Amino acid sequence: MQDTFLGPEWGRFRGARRRFLALAALCTPLAALAASETHPLPFDFDPARDPTQDLETALRIAKAARRNVLIEVGGDSCARCRALERSFTANPELKKVRDVNYVWLKVSVSKENANEAFLRRFPPVADYPHLFVLDANGRLLHSQNTEALEAGKDYDPAAMRAFLVKWAPEK
């Protein structure tokens, strides 16, 4: 009865609608998988992670998103590392600049795992946290001791923003 009420064209649209819904049902698991991989990198310093594998993932994401990779070397026991994380949480605009331009990768240095083999590819690190900026191809662009970005026990949002903008990829 609906077909008659809506006219002879309704049957054709109903078939297209069924095909669209079937296609959407097939794509939903793929979309869910892609969403789960939007941030497969650690949010915290994890000594059990393989930083070489994480860097490969970060570079793949950076290349696809036209971003650079920003590696933070440090640890959960590092007070300045926690302060750096708090500075991004307290400054959403600063976090946005970071997240738009960089794939953020945390590499743990701890008693459990010093990640010496991984860190040999970079210039020596004197103190933590330490930042390395890489382009999407993995080429080191900059090595940054965070002392210049600090303001007392916190980080200077203006200095951090200037750093992030300076080493952001050209878009």
C-alpha cells in the first residue's frame, strides 16, 4: 500500500535504501576498527612498550595526517614530565596546536627499561623530559631540552606555543 500511496518511484528508492543500509552495515566494523586506531600510541610512559614499533606507528600516522612526530622522552617518576602533561591539560589551545601539528609519542626511560638501543639514534639526552621533533619520514628536525620552555615549576605556555609553531610542518 505504501508503494501505491508514494507513487511508482518509491520502489526504486526503497531498493537503493536497502543497498545503502547493507553497505553501511558492512562498513561499520571497518569504521570501528579505524576509530580504535586513531590513537594506538601510549598516553603514558610505559616501560613495557617497544618504542621502535611505536615510532613506526607514529610515522605512519604522521605521514597520513601531514604532521610531524614529537617524541617526549621521560618517565612517570619525572616531576617535570608530569608538569608538561599538566600544562597541555590546563591549556586547551596549546594542546590543540600540538595535536593538529604533531603525533605525540611518549618514550619511557626508567629503571625497568632505559630504552638505550632506541635512544642511540638520537643526540644524547641530558635531562628529562626531552623532546625530539621528527618529520613524517623520520628525519630528526630538532632536539629540545625543555628547560628553555619552563617557567618555575610549570611550563611557559607562550614559550611552548612558540616551540610548537616553529617546528610544525608546513601545510
